[in-house]
Amino acid sequence: MIDLLIAGGGPAGLATAIHGVLAGLEVVVVEPRPTPIDKACGEGLMPGGVRHLRELGVAVSGQPFHGIRYVDGVSGRAAEGLFRSGPGLGARRTDLQAALAERAAQLGVRVLPGRVDQVRQDVDQVAAAGLTARYLVAADGLHSPVRRGLGLSAPRSPHGPARYGLRRHYAVPPWSDLVEVHWSQRCEAYVTPLGPDRIGVAVLTSDQAPFDVQLARFPVLSERLAAAAGTPVRGAGPLRQGARVRVAGRVLFVGDAAGYVDALTGEGLTLAVTAAGELVRCVRAGRPQAYEQAWRDLSRSYRALTASLLWARHRPRLAPRIVPLAARLPRVFTRAVNLLA
């Protein structure tokens, strides 16, 4: 019998599959889209995520970056926090997913075309997509159909308006070896080096307006990109998605499907890869219920820091003070950056 039936062949699902095979489990992935799969994403892997991928034998091409710089979008005032544990990696989402798919194929993971819509389970097994397995792993994204189908999506949070992400690539050389986070009164823009002649710009905002309208709110950044050729825009959201639990009988959730606060700290990919390892460890030990607490422990810093920044972001008097405060307290800012690295 299949040990892990995984719904979703994005980074979270494929990382779970690789962890599973390396732990001696029989794994099958069900994914309706062909590789490579793209998604609106900041495309920055923090140092911890880079290390975990290396340990899994996943070779991802990209552009190293060495820390985070917060920039006031109007004045250009900045604060920098450098990583202490090695570089992060700016990597195209398609390159990351393709590298994970290649590694999974090397290990013999079966990836079947299909979609997991309905789930049936009893005390011994779970059935979905015409297959039967010991456990189903829902790695089917931000708006997880499995989570919704089981009635496990938490109500929308009343704390602040819904937020959305927009991403565009520009064919320009990176001007920094840091990921820049430009702050305006209403939104943030993340500039990630992706290669010698390419950067990614991801805007996080509560305003549903075109990308160019959002970018104009950052005069320093928009002036730098004025003559650059940009790719089509991809979007995602609403970003905050709650999950009541991470384990529901024989169904376990990983990646964005497990619940998502915001992309503000850039920790989503690293959390997905590391949580995949914890999920497999708990299943392999015969204690799948322990994954709930393992996920909470693993994500605690991400959830606390992200929620705190969002709290400040949604207060008009506090939002403009975030960059000046980080600049005045460089040690505190560096400590916060490395908390998630």
C-alpha cells in the first residue's frame, strides 16, 4: 500500500515526497499541472531553506543574497540585517519546482496527473483520486481544496484587511546582494536578485490595483526600474488563510495548505520544506498526531514576527516608523532577520 499520497506537486508536496522516499516510505504525488509550475512568489529562499534543500540533494540554480535591507520607499533611508548562517538564494519559482521534481524522479517518486477533490478515510486508510494510502498529505496550496472539503478552513481573520501579492520580473542586473523590502504607507515591494541579469519585484498590498499603480508608490524603486523591461504580472491572494488543524485523522497538511499568515517575512518556502521533514518524521515514527505540535513549534517564530509586523502595518501612525526604527536599532533588526534565517 502507498504510505503517503500527496495532493500537490509544488515545493511543499515534492519536498514531502523526497523526505518520504529517503525515510523508506512508498510515496505517490497527484498533480494536475505539468512541470515547471509557476506561482506569484517573492522567490527568496532563506539560509535555512537553502541548507535543507542541499541536505535533500536538490540542486537549485539562482543568485545568492546575504541579508535583508528595509528601505523607506520615498526617502530611500535604509536598515540592513546580514545573515550569520550563510547566504539565502534568489531562485525562480519554476527553477525551484523543476529541481525538486528532478530530484523526486531520481528517487523513483511517481507523479500522476490528476486532482484530489474528494477524500474518504477510516481508521486504517484514506482514499482519494482513485488511490488508497495509509495517509494523505494535502500540499495543495493557499486555497487548499482538501482543507475546504473537510471543513477545516478557519474563518477569515478580523485583524486587518485582506492582502494580495503581485509579482513581476525585470531584465536588469541586481544592484544589491541583499533582498530589499521597500515600504510605503499602504504596501511593500520586495526586490529579490534572481540572476546576473534578472530581479523579481513582488508587491504585497491590501489595495486591488494594477501593478504599475502599486509600484508608483515607491518613487525610489520605480525610478530605478523606469526603463526596464518587465514580464507579465502574476497574482495571488488573499494571503491570510487559516487552518483549524494540521492533522485530521489520516490527512495531514503542509505548506500553504497548513495555514498562512502573510509573505511579509519571506519565510514561506523555508517553512514548507522544513515542515515536510517533520511531517515525515512523525509518520515514520507511527505518531502522525505529533505533527500538529511539531508544526506549531517550527512555525512559532514566523507566526509571531509576521503577525507583529502586520499589526504595525495596519496602523497608519506606526507603519511609517518601521524603517526608521529598524535603522535606529540595527542589532535588534539583525537579530530579527536571523531569527528566521
